[in-house]
Amino acid sequence: MTNNAVLQLRAERLARATRPFLARGNRVRRCQRCLLPLKSCLCDTLTPSQAKSRFCLVMFDTEPMKPSNTGRLIADILPDTAAFQWSRTEPPQALLELVRHPDYQPIVVFPASYAGDARWLVVRTW
């Protein structure tokens, strides 16, 4: 398995770190690839696939560090996944280019538990 886009973001974040990332569960011995506890490592079971759609993950600064990040699993299974660190004031140029590309139709997927009623979008098939 190759380094996916989320693992690359994680490596970049670790390179910039000035102190260890110590979140809840930091004493658990984890696989350094999937970040699951060693006894639950999924790395040998993941098989990359191809899809007609492409994911572009936009993440907060420390999101690639979290073991609960499901974007890592998406990037493991769909190797054409892109991942970017989000900055509202300085969005990555590559992200802007990807969103503007005529071959793609960006759709934002956001956890419903964090979205207010005014943020719901009804998707229709034309």
C-alpha cells in the first residue's frame, strides 16, 4: 500500500509539530499507518479500488492526526483521493484549481449532527 493523500498531510503536519500530538487514547499502541490499535490493524485487509467519482478531503489542521479520521480509510481504498489542509484565509491553490476544474462537480458532505436546518441541501436527479 502506498502513502495516500491523508498520510501525506499527516507527515507534513508532524514535520511542523513543535511538540508531540497527545490526544485522548495516546497511550494505546497503534499501527502507524491506519492508527488503529495494533490488535485491530486493518492494513492487510484494505484493497484499493477504482471509482467513477473522486473524493477531495478538506481537513482542519490536526484532523489527519486523529485515529478517528475516516478520510484515511477513504484514501486507502480510493487512491485517486486528494486531501488538503483547510485555511479560510489562505486556501491551497491546488484545492481551488481542483474545485474549478470543468471535469468535476464539487459536492460538500458534512456531518448532519453539526449542520443547522438552514444548511440542508436537497439533491435532485435531473
